[in-house]
Amino acid sequence: MAELLVSIAALVGAALVFVAALGVLRMPDLYSRMHAATKAGALGSGLLVLAAAAAIGETSMTLRAVATIVFIFLTAPVAAHALGRAVFRNGRDR
Amino acid sequence: MIGIPLSVAAVFLVAAASPLIVSRTGRWAGWLLAAAPATLFAWFASRAGEIADGRLWFAVDWVPSLGVRLAFALDGLSLTFVLLISGIGALVVVFAGDYMADDSDLGRFFGLLFAFMGAMLGLVLADDLITLFVFWELTSLCSYLLIGYKHEAAKARAAALQALLITGGGGLALLVGFLILGGVADTYALSEILGMGATVKASAAYPAILLLVLLGAWTKSAQWPFHAWLPNAMAAPTPVSAYLHSATMVKAGIYLLARFDPVLGGTALWLWLVTPIGVITMLLGAVLALGQTDLKRVLAYSTLTALGTLVALLGLSFPEAVKAAVVFLIVHSLYKAGLFLVAGAMDHATGTRDIRELSGLRRLMPLTALAALLSGLSMAGLPPLFGFVAKELTYKAKLGFGGGEMLLPAVAVLANALTVTAAGIVAVRPFIGRSSDAATRARDGTPALLLGPLVLGAAGLALGLAPYLVGQRLVEPAISAVLGAPFEIELSLWYGWNTALALSVGTIALGLLVFLRRHSARRAIERAIEALPVTADSVYGGGLTLLTRTAAAQTRLLMRGGTSIHLFVILAVAGLLLWTALAPLTGLSAPPMPRADWVAWILAALVVLEAIGAVRARQQLAGAAALGALGFSVALLFLLAGAPDLATTQFLVETLIVLVLVLVLRRLPATPEPRPGAGRRAGAAAAALAVGGGFTALMLGVVAGPYDPALADFFANASVPDGKGRNIVNVILVDFRALDTLGEVAVLGVAALGVLVLVEGVRPLPADRAAWESPILDVVDRFLVPLLAGFAVFLLWRGHNEPGGGFIAGLVAAGAVALRVLASGPAAGRALLRFDPRVYVGAGLLLALVSGLWGPLLGFDFMTGVWTEVPLPGGPLKLGTPLLFDVGVFSVVVGFSSAVLVKLEERHG
């Protein structure tokens, strides 16, 4: 059962990261590309890390996984925000 | 005899403490500081009895593998110099304390002066060729810094550089001479070499050794044709001229000749190389002195005369000549230092040193006049002053040479007569006659300004009346040291009616005659100098111009104004070397491909793709991003290979590099770079492939060879018992190879200073591109910065046992600074740091150094780890100097990274 959950989390995470990558390639403008990269990327890599932590099953690993997720959630939006701002300010959003 | 090296060390210590002492004691600094050399003078003088029979000696191994020892010895010759250095040093320091009281940088001045004093003492006390050379160079460096003390003046800087180039060049010749001499004698110990005169003179290398050592002596003692730097060195403050450029440093060459006389002297080659140069210098100085109008330059040229006389006497090398040289050495140091101080006092009182503007000071500055008269009479060689004794001995020595040769005495009479004239110009003329305009408000100086000139003048009188005061105790051991055999003398003022006395009378008469015609003499000499096609100064200037032009041409050839060409040359040469060195090693046969799992292959493919991306990127920003990604992939490969420390360092360094690259790129126009032509691209590709391919082949070859685990096993086994840590990488860095790390962080510190200087020249950022101010980034930054800082401390602490350590922790902390700088600007970055980045660099280096000093304190080698255990409830806490060292590394890394980040962002328009 645990193994099944881990597999699902890992597979969904990988799929999300893949979708994010596709989005960066295919979306028409920068804001859409940014949206793909951050939202799917954050969730995707978050799920992957969770899956890894669950598979190993040690407290120290779980702690590190949680820390990693917190850092991703803290930094990914800021990076997107900074990018968007820079593009908006320079008027090069097409 | 530990007192000898301690005395040298003490002087250097005073040098280091000078700025503090000056800032605390103000106008009493001179008196206070003079206590140090005065104490040394008394201590060494009290040793005179002991060394009359032999030498005092001290030595420790310095570089045992090369046979170099830090060795000191005290004999009669050294003692004579030591007493002059410390005695005159004390008087000059007292004088300088008042003479330079208005100088805002007096601490630096005294620091340099004492550093020179220590170097000079070390020079004359050294009993090892290499020790002697090190101190020799130190005196040149101190002289450079002191001549250029008023570095705002271009003239002072040029004079300082000239002195450094000439004496430094001679120093290099001396080093080579010493190395050959050490090879011939099979030892660097001076006391042993001194007994090997016959061996050395018989060896085939003797002429080379002699010439090289003489080049050192000639340049240092300003002998023709290397004399030009000495008159120009008068750009230094007067106390420096009195001390370095008349009494002590220029005598270092004389010391060298005297010291090596038993080894190198007494041959025909010695005689014909040394004496003629001395005679030329003597005459040149005597004539040119009369062509000067500046008091100090008159004195400088008359110093040349004295140095030439000494060199000529030492070239003769027989006992009477050596006796005259030793006595004249003492005499000249006393009267010349005294006259320089008098010149300084006159300059201080009247504001001019021009001999045409100084007269009638007798009534206004009676005590200065008295001091000047005493020193001046000694310079002129009049009885009953000590100068008279020296001149009589000089004449006797020169008359004693080769019987019928009258050329030498005749030249000596001429030079001495002109010296009498110069003495009149400097020591008598300014004080007699009607008061000049400049003299009207002149007064005798403070006690500090009078003490030196009066004591030195009085010493010349006392020794003239009672020469036995120094005869047996000082002069006799000194002569014995030069001759290498015991020698007994009796000094006295009156030797009876003889030829030397007749020559003296003639000298004084001739000197007075020229003095009466001094103005026309000066104009004639000035005209003659102008008419000369070449002077020593013009040769020096021409040589310097040639050197800089050659350097400029070479730079234009190699540095063609673009990094790409520069890089191409470096890479092409590196590639070529790599392949030519590689070919014999591997035979260029394809080594077997290493086995690796598929994750490694994927990462390798990624690295290749990112490299292509970086090369093909049309915009610099994209190229920087691709390079960063490449670095991360390589770091992952490191991680895969089981090197977490290396990988972590790589991650952090890549992050910071991309950041710095972006900060730099922000300053460049955002337009894509024009694509270079096909030829250049092909060339660049060839060079890159040669280097990359070469390294790949090298790595494959190394991996294919048999693996020797000896070193890895050693570190794995020794890490915990010897280094008290489980993280081998960190233990190697801070314990086993700590000295290497110390060198590396020192390089980092120097690089930080270089970056700070370079960034000053960076074009400022346009104001509109500087603003950032994002509330979102700001808020996140407030969470992240403390987190990162805490994480850095954690990494630093655990680094000795688990991945981490000072370097990694420093990079993480630098990341925190970078984030703060990006979010809130460089001012906020500085506020976060609290201290200037340079403070972190300096404090880190100091900490690393101090941590290494624990070992020697307990009798181990430098940088040996010292550990202690603190009992704590949760188990003993191990604390050791390697941890302290790691904190130092941490601090340097933080300082370096912050310096780059903060400085780059601070350059706004």
C-alpha cells in the first residue's frame, strides 16, 4: 500500500515536471511560460521529494524533504515575481 | 648569545608599535622611542670587552634542507657598526620627533625608520650569507619607502624608485654571488667561510664571485657609475638623509667589503677593481659637491667622497689602509650625521636650504653654530678633532702603497682639499657675515633639535683629544676582524713631524684657497655638467624609458585588447603543452572507457548539451545561464562519485558566479554580440577541443592506470586519531595540509583587494537600472537571510566530521549577503555584515595565522593542530586550533565574496 502511494506520488510529480517543461517550450508569451514553470514545477518537484522521503522512511530524510519543500515554496514564487517584474518594467513582454 | 637576535627582534617590535606609541604620546614620541636604540647602544657597548678576544655567536636552523641558518655573530667590525647604528639612531630619532612634529603620519615614519634600524642591525650581525642577504634587501626596501615618504611629490617617488632599482639590482647580483660562494665553500656560515680565503681565491669561480659581491657593495655604497641615486635620495626627510644616506645604510657596502676582505681581498684583481672605482667616486663627489646650492646636496656629494675614500682604502687591503678605513668610517658617520642634522635645523628655522640665502646665523642660532663648527672642523680634518686623526692615517696608508706611486696621495690631497671647501660652505659660511633675509627670524631649536648635532660634534672632539677611548676596545677588534688576524694599534692625535702632516697642511691651504673662489668654482662646475653629453642620471633615465617602452611593445603584442584573443593564446598553448606532455605518457593509445552507471551517462550528456548551449548562446545572459547549468550538472557528477564536499562547494560557487556574471552583464549593453568570422570560430573551437580533449585523455589515462591506495588509506586511517575529525576532506584542508590552505586563503585575500581596486574603475551603473525595491523579495529575504546565516554556522560547526567546513559555510553566508544586496541594495548588505568586507578578510587571515602559532608555542611545528576536551553533560566537546583555522577560512571567504558583491552594486551613476 505504502509502495503504491509512493509510486503514484513519484509518477504524478514526474508528469507535472514534464508538463511544466512542455509549457515552457510551447506557451506563446513570457507570462504564460512563467506560470507553467512555477506552479507545475513547484508542485511536481514537491511531490517527487515527498515520494523520496516516504520511500526512505527515515526521520532525518523526512525533515530534509520538508525543508526542501518549504524552500521551493518560498523561492519559486519570488523568482517568478522577479522575472515578471523585470519584463514588465522593460516593456518587453511580447 | 640570545641577546643578539633579541635585540634585532626588539627593534622590529618597536617598529610595529610605533604608530600606537606616536598616537599615544604625541610630541614626546621621539624621546620615548629613542630609549630603545639608546638601550641597545649601552648593552652592546658593555659587550666590547667580551668581543675584544673573540666573537659572540647565536644560530638556529632556518631552512635546514638548504643549509640556511638564522645565524648572528658579534665581532669587532659588527660592534663598530652596531654602535654607530644604535647611537646615531637614538639621536636621529630624538631629532625627528621634533623636526617632523607637524607631520600627520609620524607613526608610519617612525615605523619605517625602526624597521630600517632592525634590518641594518641584522645586516651587520648576520653570520649566514642568506640571513645577511635578507637583511640587505630589507634595508633597500626601507630606504625606498623612506625616500618616497613624501609620496605626494613626484620627485620623491622617482628618487625612491631609482634608489630601489639600483640598490635592488645590486642586491640580486649579491645574491647570485653569495650562492656561488656558498657552493664553493660548501656552507653558508659566514664564520666558516671567513677561514676559507685560500680555497675561495683558488677556485675558478673567484672572479665571478668577486664581481657579483662587488656589484652589491658598489650599488649600495653609491660608487661610480652607480652613484646617481644618492644625491637624488635627498628628497627624503632630513633625519632619513642623516641616518640612512650618510651614517648607516650607504656604509653597508663598506661593511660588505670589509667583512669579505679575508675571503675575497688581497688579490691583484681585488685591488684593481676596488681601489680605482673608489678613487673615481672620491674625486667625482668632491668636485660635484662644489657645484651644488642645496645644503643637503652638498653634503650628499661629499658623502660620495667619503664613501669613495673608504672603498679605495679597503681596496688597498693592507693593515695601515684598513686601520685608516675603520677610523675614517667612525669619523665620517659622526660628522656627516651631525652636519645633516644641522642642515635640518637650519631648514627648520629659516625655511630654506639654499646656501646662497643663508648667512649670519651665528648670533641667532649660537648652539647650532657650535655644533656645526665642531662637525665641520672634523670634516675638514683639523686638529684637535677626530677627523684629523683619520686624515693623517689615510695619508699614511696612501703613501704606504707601492712606495713610489704618488698618484694616489695626490688625488687624495685634491679630494680632501675640496672636502675642506665643502665643510666651509656647509658648516661655516651660513653662520658668519651679515644676517640674510631668510635668517632674520631664525632661533636655536628645541632641545630635541640640538641634542643630536651637539652630541655628534662633541663626540668628534672627544675622540680627537682622546682617541684611545675607542682605540683598543673598538678599532683594534674591528681591524683584526677585517684582516682576519689579531692586530695591535695605538691611536693618537700627534704622530710627530712627517710627510702625512705636510700633506695635511697643504690640503687645508688648498681647501681655503678654493673656498675663497667657491662662487666661480660652482659656476664653472655647473657649466661643465651642462656640457656633459652623458651623466649617470641620463643613462639611468634612458634605461628606464627603454624598459618601459619594451614592456609596452610586448604588452601590445600579447594583449591585443580582447579577452577572446588572450584566452585563445592561453588555451592554445595549454592544449599544445598538454598533448606534447601527454604523448610520451600514454603513447596516445585509446585507454579503455570507464564503466559508469546510466545516471552518470545522462548527466554527461547533459553537460555536453549545456556546453553546446553556452557556446551557441547569442546573448551573454543566456550564455551565463547555460554555464551555470553546466556547473550544476558537473556538481551532480561529483555527488554521484561520492564527493559531497566537492559537490556542495561547486553548487555554491556556480550560484555565486552566475550571480556575479549577471551583475557584471547588467553594466553592458544588452545587444547581442556580433558573430565572429568562420576562421576565428574554427580557431577557437580547435583550441577549446585541444584543451578539453587533452584533459579527457589525461583523465582516462590516469583512471586506466593501477590505483595506488596508499595516500587515501593514510588519510582514512589518520584522520580521526591525528586530525580528530571524520570528514577527511575537511581534516586535510584544516590540519594535514593547513599550510597550503593558509596560502590559498592568503591568495583569496589578495584577490579581494585586487577586485576592490579594479571595481573602482568600473563604469557606473545608470541610475534607472539600479532600482529594485520589491516588497515580495523583501519579505522572503527577511526569512531566508537568518536561515542561511544559521545554516552557514551549522555547516561550519559540523564540517570537521560531516560535509561542510569553513569554505562551504563561507559561501552559504555569502549567499545570504548576495540575497540581501539584491533585495535591498548594497547599503543593506553592508549593514548585514556590520564591518567592511576587508575587515573580514584581514580578521580571517589573522585568525588562521594565530591558530597556526599555537603549535610552535607548545614546541610543535607551525600549523600543528592542538586539541582540548571540554567536559559537557552530553559527552566531551572537542575543541582544537584547526576549528579556529576553519573559522578564519570562513571569514576570508565571506569577506572576499561580499567585497565583490557589495562593491559591484555600489557603483551607481
